Amino acid sequence: MDCIKKAIKIIAIVGGIAAACACVYFAVKKFLEKKNADADSEENYVSCSCCEAAN
């Protein structure tokens, strides 16, 4: 019986660590998507006449 309790505790600890890693991953992913969206917005666009002449 002690062996089963230890196994369940180990599984719970590994599951908790995996959940924490998933939370950090999704938080970083959301932050980077928001940061990249701000960088690609029209407000930050600066036209360059040299690039327009090449087209």
C-alpha cells in the first residue's frame, strides 16, 4: 500500500510541474504574440521612398 501512495505522490508532483510549465509556456506565447502584433501595426509603419521607387 505504501508503494501505491508513493507512486501517486510522484505522479501528482510530475503533473504539477508539467502544469506549471504549460502555464509559463502559454503566458510567454501570449506575451510574444502581443508584442509582435504591436510591432506590425499600421501606427508603427514608416514609408520609405527608396523602397517605393524600386517597385
